[in-house]
Amino acid sequence: MATSVLSRKKGVIVGDDVLKLFNYAQEKKFAIPAINVTSSSTAVAALEAARDKKAPIILQMSQGGAAYFAGKGVANGDQQASIAGAVAGAHYIRSIAPAYGIPVILHTDHCAKKLLPWLDGMMEADEAYFKEHNEPLFSSHMIDLSEEEVDWNIQTTAKYLKRAAPMKQWLEMEIGITGGEEDGVNNEDVDNNSLYTQPEDIYNIYHTLSAISPYFSIAAGFGNVHGVYKPGNVKLHPELLGKHQQYVKEKINAKEDKPVFLVFHGGSGSSKQEFKDAISYGVVKVNLDTDLQYAYLTGIRDYVLKKKDYLMTQVGNPDGEDKPNKRYFDPRVWVREGEKTMTTRVQEGLEDFNTAGQL
């Protein structure tokens, strides 16, 4: 059981517990789904799924998702809304996660070069939280400089890992671009060769970052694309991840077969076999977003279509012109329908990634 290796059995975990959980995931051949949350509603939908499937979960906020958490009416020209929303979301998740009785990794998603002020603001909050609680506010962050020159990507990532290391905070980085479009970042027209990372780059990253801290993972491109596309339009090659592991193992003369913690981006729409193959090569985290956005919609959409005649006015419906409709249009009713369908889709991911039943 995964909790057997953790010092904190429920709620947000940090530091050595994150490292131990990822080691355990590699050993037991499962990956943890990373769910993009934008509100308390989407957060509890994911937590409910993990609780019911007896599984750990990763909750993450993107820059846009964090701004939404703060409120779309808040200006974000200097990333202040994204910083405030991420910090507010983190405190909310830290408060509510223990009630679900499962370990949770609290993470932030893609941070490109232009968004580095967002990461800086969150790490300031981490450092302030660390002074008071001896642990960072967030379990981990992702820095994504994959669109930049490789050496600059690695050295800048190293700079941030040096800042995170005293807090034993995890840092995820990306090398090789994830195609498609997500959260306003559009890579639909990139050269296909940019979607595939080279093993030499993986070793260079590992060599540089492992000298600073063991708390890091690599999102290596193997044809990944954000979003959902028609079958055959996306060519994933998870076997490349096995070659990366073998190359690093030989270069560092490692005893373990999978010395690198790998991350699978663009998981929505991928086949179960592709997930299984990637996990066998050391993937410990799989991002899910697009499928879950649609799943959340379907519950609300179907409820509105089914109850349309009860939602057109506050009073008056097929049961009588004087009948009140409050119990139909109360947001707690129709928002809950979205939560339920999202929960079901997260549970499907937990089964696909072999995460279910690991607690």
C-alpha cells in the first residue's frame, strides 16, 4: 500500500513523501493522474474520485486556471490574479484534502518564460509558508521552457531548482514541445520533430539537476499533443521513454532500470495501451484536462436539457403554473451534476493508470 511509505497518510504531501510516492509508483507500475482544477467544485470532484477508488491524486492549477480561481473580474496584467488565485486555491485544497483521507500532491502546471513572474510569486508564498510551517505551500511546480533554447531551458530550470531545494520542493520541467492547444498556449503548428526529445538532452538534464536536488521530474516529448484529436492524427512513441531511461542508466552506471521520473503530458484521448506502455518506462504522472472539461460539461448539459421546462422561469412548470422551480435552478443542484460526471471520468483515469486500489 502506498501509504506504508508515507509519513503523512492524508492531505497535501511534500518533500520526501512525494519522492517516496513516485518511487513506489515506479515499483508498482502505476502513474498518478494530475487533474487541472479551476474551482472548489472541480477540486472536490477529483478528490471524491480518488477517495472512492482508494488512490493518491495530483491536483494542479494552470496560470489561467489560477486566475479563474481568483475571479475573472480581477486584472492580471502582472500575474497578480494568477498568483492570488493559486495561493487561495492551495490554501483551500490544503484545508479540505484531509477530509477525503487520501494523499494529495499540490502542483502547478505549465509555466512558460513569459509566465515566470507567476512562478516567482508562488515561490515567494512557498518561502513564507516554509518559514512558518517548515514545508512549502505547494508540493511542486512545473517550469516549462521547452520553447526556448535547450541550454537556457536547463540552466534556468536549475536556478529555480536551487531555490526550491532548501524546501524539498519538487520541480517538473519540460523538454520537447507538447503540441496542440491548452489554456491559451497554442503549439498546433510546431515542427513534428520538436515533439520528440533526444536521450542526450534527458541525460544532460538529469546530470545538471541531480547535482542540486533529487526532487525533479522530466516531461519528455514523445509526440504528445494537448487536446483530443481524431485517431491516427497523433503519433505517440512511448518506447522512446525506455530508450531515455536506458541511456541515462548507462551514463550514470545506475543499478535501477528507471533512474528518471517521467511525466506524460497531453493524456486526454490517448489509448489505454499507450498509457500502459508509458508507465512501464517510468512515467509516474499523467496530465488530464480536456477530457475532464468535457466530462464536467456533460453532467450540466444533460441536466439542463432534461429539466428545461423547470428552468425557464422561477415559478411555473409542467406540474402547475404556480409551482416554484427553486429546487431545479439552485446552483448546488446543477453544478453537482457536473461534479458527478467529472468524478466518473477521473475514476476511469485512475483505473487506466493502475492507480486505483493503491492505498
